[in-house]
Amino acid sequence: MLLRKYLEPSRLIGLTQQGADRIVHLHLEGVDPAGELVEYRLVFELLGRHSNLYLVDQEGTILDAIKRFPEAGIGPGSAYRAPLRSGQTGTGGAIDKTAFNRYPPRARRK
């Protein structure tokens, strides 16, 4: 119901993938209740059992999510934050390279 309320009179204006992650943003242009053009995003996080679908407004606020986790700040009214990749810090997105050094490189096949 909620998707129909916000997205039925809308059109797809863009599609982006967040880096090499399994997170896809559908950029949609719709009309708000006042008749103004607004941009919405449908964010698909395809992360196994932690997968979710978010409807986000142009300010980055979650309008709704398929799976709500209020204790983690995932729900209507909270700001959308992309999940951190494993081995990634929350301060600037640098990848911790020591995580890749745990396993020796594979021997090359001849």
C-alpha cells in the first residue's frame, strides 16, 4: 500500500549500484500530495538474510522499510545509512587491509 501511495504516479529516472556491493538504488520522480515534483529512492540491499527494501525521500529519510528494526534505527523517520562492508571502518570508508592478509594466496594452477 505504501509504495503505491508514493510511487504509483512516478517514473524511473536513474539506477545506481553502490560500489561493488549488492546495494541498488532506483531513483524515481514522483508527485507529493501537494502536487510538487519530488525524488524518491527505492533502495534494495541484497545481503542474504539481512536483505531489505527501503523507500527513502529526497532528504535521505526512510519513509518505510520491509523489515523494521527500531533498536537499530531502521524504520520510518530515521535517516538511511548504508551498511558497512565487513572490514570497513565507519570513518571514511577505508578498508582494513589486515583482513585480507589472514589467508595465504592460492597456489596458481599450471
